[in-house]
Amino acid sequence: MSTTRVFAARLVGCSVFDPNGDRVGKVRDVLVVYRTTGGPRVVGFVLEVPGKRRVFLSIGRVTSIGSGQIITTGLINLRRYEQRGGEVRVMAELLGRTVRLRDGSGEANIEDVALEETALGEWEVTQAFLRRPKANAALFQKGATLFAAWSELIEKQSPGESQSATQLVASYADMLPADLANAMLDLPEQRMLEVAEELSDDRLADVLEEMPETEQVDILNQLDDDRAADVLDQMQPDDAADLIAHLSDERGETLLDLMEPEEAEDVRFLLSYAPDTAGGLMTTEPIIVSADATVAEGLALIRRHELAPALGAAICVTLPPYEPPTGRFLGMVHFQRMLRYPPNERLGALIDSTLEPVHSGTSAAEVSRILASYNLVSVPVVDENHRLVGVVTIDDVLDYLLPDDWRSTNDETPSTNTSTIPVRRTSRGTR
């Protein structure tokens, strides 16, 4: 192996490559088992491979760890990973535990652990990076943080006990919402709810938008009304409307009353449309400007970091007012066309005359056909008075067309084939 010691937290997110240099996945956690003597032994890694599937990579299949990457023999078992008795996930369960030091200097929390190669292909936890509680840190000469050999520690928690939800959330801090949602769905139900409680309102809103409806409802039902309303305020109006539609009428109305009036108004507006129509699929927050707005102003609006890419692909031009339902809809201007004109060009002169809006009552199937036929990422939606009421984006249509369990479908192993298959073109791996 190229490195004999590495810290677990630095491995999370590292790419895993086969001998030919092809990327096969990335590390999501490190698996260890406790022993009667010595530090916990590393048995392998939890990998995320294409399709968001979590699989097991045995430490025996690893040929090199170093330089921010892991090299394997190329043999990966693609059966979905299921935690076995005795296995402990370092990131999800070990970090954050409270330990006592055998030298009598008090307690500390585990923030990271060092994995060391003790023999060819055999790795174990040999050290821990610790942080003392603030109240006790000043009492000891060693300071607030320290390294300690695993043999110098006495765990206050049993090997199977999980770390605090706060520590787990911290370890997930750099994950994209879709990845965090996937990680939470892998947790036991109670653990998932604990993590949800620890997330900030905007972070939880982003995660809920990436979850199946059943888990969305389960989590929201565990929150008190004020917190649930705050989270809904942070969600996209169409996602919030979809979620509220799956709650009881009484709870949904209570939450709408507690939401910010402007946000609640958008959600109520969307709930008035049938779910299988353009009105039921659309979002009410496109970029809307007047015909006198310039290219420079339009480009500034689509640069906003919080704007979804599909909404930034085109700008809607209408007569006043400029909040849905707007004045008469004039047309859309695609961002690529804006790039071809000087900054002071009026957007009213750049409208795409070939793109027709759809009516709010248009069926979802027809909207899908239009997006596919004309290679669009969004299509404007108007009411009977030709006022803009929103836009349907390609992700809205995909959410509608895909099966309800599409987020978890890729994690399932087909029941007709329980054999191991290669990630790329290699042969089987075993656990």
C-alpha cells in the first residue's frame, strides 16, 4: 500500500478507481468491527456507485490508499450493502462518541480516527483525534484537542451505540441535498427523524424535495406545526404544494395558516390545479421582466446562485404586473440568445416567437410531449386570459413520469439475478 496510516474523515468522498484508472465509485463510510484485544479492525468501505447504490468493498480488494484516492483490484460486488451484526460505521456511528482517557485526564469526544496498516492488507484503528468539552478544556495542559492511542481510551458508549445526531449532521455538511437525502434514507427510521430535527430549515427543505413522498410526510408529521411551516416556507412552492396535498386536510390548512402569507398564497394557488395538468406541475417562481429590460439585467438575474438551472435557462417577458398571474404574456427569451447580443439590447426584441405557451389545464402527457419534441427545459403556462401563471420545467415532468419509488429503484438488486456483476467490465467480487 502507498500509505500506512490515513484518517477516516479524509477518506469520505474519495474516488475509488480500478487498475485501469476508471472511476468505480466514491467512499461514503468506513466499516470496522471491535475485537477483544487491539483497536477495531477495518473490514471494508461503503461505496456509492453509479445509480446512487451503496455497496460493500472489502479491504482485501483494496491495493492502494493515498493521495486522496483508493485503488482496487477492480472486483466490486454490486449487491446493495446491508449492515451486518458487529459492523460499526465510523462516520455514522463512531465519530462523536464520548470516551474517557485512562490517564485520568477526563473525557473527550472522538472527532476522527486514524486507520493504520498493521500487516499486508490488514488495517485497524490505532489512534483517535479528540476534542474535550469546552467546560473542561481549560483544566488540562493538553489543551482542547489531542491525539491518543486507541488503547488509552475507554468508551462510554457500547460498540453498537450511534453517535449524536448533531455529529452525524456535521459529517454530512458537504453533501449535496440529493446525496444527503439518500444517506438519510439508509438510516433506521428513528435515526432519520433525529437527523431531520438537527438540520436547519433551509437544509431540511432541500432534502425533503429529494425524498419520496412517504418519507416526506413521515418527517413533516414529526415536526411541530411552527417548525413544519418554516420548512415549507423554504421549499419550492410546487414541492411544498405536493407535500401538503399528501397531508390531512386539517394539518395542511393549519400549516398554510402558519406559513409566510406570500409563500402560502403561492402554494394555495398551485393546490387549485389538478396534479396531472400543467398547472399542477408548474412552479410559480420563474424570472419575469418587462419588455424594456436589457440583456445585462436579464443575465444578472439568471446568475443568482439559488436559482435552479432549469429556471435560469430562459426569462419570461410580460406586461405588468410581474408576479403570477401577470399581465399579458409576451414570450420567452433564452439565455443563449442573450449571450449573442450587446448588454443594452432590449429583451422585448429577442423573444422566441416559435415557442407557444401551454394552458394551465393542458395534460401532463401533452406537456411532456412538447418538452421532448422541441428539446426544451421549460415551457410557460398561461391562464384563459393569456396571463403567465408559471412555468413547467423538465425536472417537474420527470418527477411526474417516473414511478413513485424511482429514488430507491436503483438501490434494489433484481430478484431474478442474485449473482455479482462487474461495475465496468471486470468480473465478480465477494464479501
